Amino acid sequence: MKKLNVLRRRRKHVHGMASMDFYACQSGIRHWNGSYKVFSAVLILALCLILDRPRVSVFIICSMGLLNMAGNRVSPGNYLRLLKIPAAFAVMGSAALMIGISAEPAGDFQISLPWFWLYVTEEGMVHALEVVLKAMGALSAMFVLALSTPAGELAAVLRKARLPGVVTELMYMVYRFIFILAEVHRTMRNAAVSRLGDVDFKTSCSTFGQIGGNLLILSLKKANTYYDAMVSRGYEGEFCFWEEEKPVKAWQIPALVGYVMILVFCRLTEGL
């Protein structure tokens, strides 16, 4: 009964946490011009890095989060799950900026270890927090683009930007294959758990190794299968993406200019 409840919770989590491609197809701002979305996301990301102030980063995190939940129709719980892994990497990466090593006691907080001391300074903590906020702000801007723009449309925009065709095609194929392999891994994982494949640590390690080996074999088989399917549908070395005319609306450019002005104002008023 306990294993059945675990499986139900995991299944609920899987269905609740849909793929980013699913959100891109049902997004309320999907019909915005693709080039406008790419330009806006890159501009906001660049301003987040250039202005380099906590107030700017927090404003971007909050505003882009609201746009993702309201415009891209992502529930708050699923949005937090999307942010969870990159946020963990940002926090762990900032630890290297916050923690120092010394042969003698130093800093505001110290931990004594054999042969050396670990210490943390107040300036280091502030700097680490600023880096985390800046990373999450840039990531939030990119999530608006990823959750509202299907991969094919994004590839078409990059092609208009004169990016080499082989780069856009590889990007599109890798992006699509990630979700295919993720679904295969999810199915294999659920099958292993239903057979008590994670009953203890030793069994879990064995299950992990077997799933990894099987996933490699299945990925090679699926790659060949999908290539044959592409050739049978007329693939001759170049993808042709269907493009829909999506003109930039009259209010969108003033809205972007106003948003940029708000970011600049937040930067100028920092510390006043």
C-alpha cells in the first residue's frame, strides 16, 4: 500500500509538471511575434546583467514570474518546480564566492577543520546573494521565452538572424529528443519502482545503473527510427519550418520601452 501511494504521488507530479513544449503550445502569448519575444528576452537578460543591482534583479524576477503564470498559464506550483533545479545550482555556485579558506581564523564566521579554517564574511554573503538574484532574474526572462515559443518557431527566428542552418537544426533535434528520452526514463523509472527497485540503497544503485544502460540503448534505437521516419517524409538534409505571420502589435514596442525605463529607474534609485 505504501508503494502504491508513492507511485500515485509521483504520477500526479508527472502530470502536473508538463513539459515546456506543452506550455509553449498553450501559452496565452504564443501569438506574439517570435522575433519580438526573442529580442525582448535577450534585452531584459542583458539589462539584468549590465545594471547589476539587487532591486533590478528582484523586479525582473517578480514581473517575469507574473508574466509566466498569467501570460504563459503556468501554475505557481509548476513554475516553482521549474525554478527549483536552476536555483539549486545558482545557490551552490554562489557558495564558492561566499566561503573562503585560511590558515588562521578570519572573517565574521569561522569553522575549524584539520589544517585550515573555513570562513564567511558579510561582504561575501552579500555578493553571493546578489549573484543568485542576478542569475534568477536572467533565468526568469529566458523562461518567458521558452514557455511561450515552440522550438520550431524559435529555430525559424534564429534562421532569420543568419545563424547557420546546421546549428538551428541540431538545436531543434536535441531539444525534441530531450523530452522523448525524459518520457522513456520516466516510464522505466516507474516500472522499476513498481517492482521495488528502490527498496534500499544497494537496489537503488543497481536500478540506476540498469536504467542508464537501457536508456543508452533505447536512445540509439529511437535515433535510427526517427531518422528513418524523417527520410520517409522527404528529409533531404534541411528542415522546413512552418511559419505563421505574427506582426508586432502597436502597443508592444511602447510596453517594452516602458519596462526598460522602469529597470533603469530602479538602477538609478538604488541606495537612495
